[in-house]
Amino acid sequence: MVLTLIITPLVMIGLGTTAATILPAGDPIRNVLGFIGAPIFALLVTVLLAGYFLGVRKGWSRAHLSEVFESALPPAAIVILVTGAGGAFARILTESGIGTALADTLLATGLPIMLLAFLVSLALRAAQGSATVAILTTAGLLSEAVVDGGFSPLQVVAITLAIAFGALGLSHVNDSGFWVVTRYLGLSVADGLRSWTVLTTVLGLAGFAGASVVWAVVSATG
């Protein structure tokens, strides 16, 4: 039952993504699967299934089921709020040119491309919270430098890993993942900063060290 609730939205979203990739625009099947695979609809279906399997099927009354749903709203609200605020701030960074200015400043320092990729991604992650936005923004900002650098495919892979691991570190109060962990594990903000933030940063540094080893090996053998 638990696996069903976890897998259902993934399957639905996967169907929508697959249809959008392999079927032509305007295809009726693509439109139907696109509707089914919309994240909001997929999560709504999952919530309804959870209410049935975990509540109605166990004999809960409508009032008790409503009370349980309402009690889940406060911890979820902060996650949604911070996620939306982080996305808005990320858009501000992009549209205002601050991200580009940051990348240009770091490029002017003459830092190695690997370290540059890691630091830009880490800085954007710390500034606006979203790892996805940090990865995509950093990739866009450094794409010209990577293309002009004439790097081998494996070196590009190492640079990509450096960007990804930079976006892993410094998860703090502007990251929705931080609030998911702290709220559902009952941690205070201070505890979250001492544990989750430190953990993600250590993981990011360790991953960057591994990517640097790959870079060194590829550069030496290339």
C-alpha cells in the first residue's frame, strides 16, 4: 500500500513526460497523458488514494479524516511558501543579471573551471535555496566558457558533477528541503543548521573532491 502511494505519482508524471517526448504536438493521446501526468493532478490523485487507504478503509469517520488532513496543512504550508519564495528570488537573480555578474566576477579571477563551476553553483544555492535552479543557472552561465575551452566529453562530465555537487551544499532556511527535514523530524531551526546544513555541505565537498579526482585522471590520460 505504501509503495503504491509512493509510485503512483511517479508513474503518472512519467507517463506525461514520456508522451510529451515521443508523441507529436496535438496528438489526443499526448494531451490525455499530459493531463494525467501534470504534477498537481498526480499529487491530488495520490492524496485521495491516501485518504481512502489510510482513512476510509480503516473505518475513519469523515470528521476524523478532515481533521487529519487539516493537521497536515501547517507543516506543508511553510514548505510551499519557501519553495515559491525561492523560485521567485531565483527569477530575480536571473532577470536582474546578478547571477551573470557573479559568474563574470569569478571568471575574471582566473580560477580553474572545475572550482569555478562548484563555487558559482554553491553561491547560487545558498542565495536562493533551489538546487535545481542553481544547477540550471550555473550551467547556462558557464556554457560559453565550457564550449570555448575545448574540453573532452569526460571533462565536461566532471564539470557537470562539480556543478551538481555545488548545488547540494549549504541547504538552509531558504530551501524547502531544509524545512521538510526539520518539520517532519521535529528539529528546531538551530538543530537543522547544525545537522542538515552541515551534512549537505560535507556531502557537496566530498562529491566535488571525487569529481576533481575524475578530472585529474581524465586530464592526465587525455
